[in-house]
Amino acid sequence: MCQYDGMKRTTITLPDDLSDLVDSEARRRQMSVSDVIRTFIIEGLAGIAKKPREIPFAGLFHDPGMITGVSMDEVLKQHWVDDLDRDQGKRALEGAELIE
């Protein structure tokens, strides 16, 4: 919940669909509608994010053998050259069998 020493009451008019979205977000965050709107204003105008939004499924599993974008170039260097050489050798053999 946001805490401020001095506050000014302001009335805003929202379209029904936007009001429904704000209500839904307030329930999701378990905050008041006023707190949600203040948070959005702070984040939007001041560029201040209180904390990053949590991704509920992040970190559910860890696979040490998983290829990531960071290591992809190295993996391609190691395996594609061998695969291409092997495939070209197979084609050469298949071509030689057709000629005979």
C-alpha cells in the first residue's frame, strides 16, 4: 500500500472497460483502486518501478544441458560443420552409386 504524508483528492472519469481493468488489477494485486492508479501514475510519469512484475512460472525447472541463446553460436560451430560434412559425404556416395 502506498503511504504519503499529504494527498490531494482528484476525480477522474474512466470509460467502463478501463474501469473494469483497473478493478481487476486491484483485485489481482490485493490493493485498493486508488493505490493501483497511484502506482500506475508513478510508474508511467516518473518511470519509477517499485519492483519488477513477477512471472509465476519462471524458475520452475532448470536443465543444465539446455541450449540457450548465449551458447547457440558455439553449439552451431561444433555441430553444424560435422553434420554438413557428413551429409555431403552421404550425397557423394549416393551419387557414385547412381553412376555405377
